[in-house]
Amino acid sequence: MSTEKQQEQPNNPMHGVKLVTILEELIAHHGWDGLAEKINVNCFKSDPSIKSSLTFLRRTPWARDKVEHLYLRLIRKKK
């Protein structure tokens, strides 16, 4: 990420972070089972994949919001 982009929204930890990156980090940390326990959606439970999860999350704002909040908690915990 360029410093110019960081200066546009310096206090927004989600700025410039792609949904696929968020999902990959959550899976790496929690695994599919852990993610399904924290966010109760079928795309994490039944034959989960990055592709199907991204499709679902892009079409379902409430689920994407939950994923983004879980990611924010994860990055705050890492600091």
C-alpha cells in the first residue's frame, strides 16, 4: 500500500484491505471450523472454499460485516 493511500485514511485499518485477504487471514488463524463457530453461515460449514465464501460475502452485507468485525478484532489482538 502506498503512503499516499495511507494518508487518505490513516485511521481506517480496513482501507485498502481486500476481502480475499481478510478471509485468508481469518482461515489461517481460526481454520474453517473455527470460523464457522464464530460466524454461523453455511459457506463456512458445508464444503467451504475461498471462492464460494467470497461470492456469498459479496452478496450478503450482514455476513460481510461480521467477517470484517472479526478481522478487526484479530488485528487489534495481534498489536
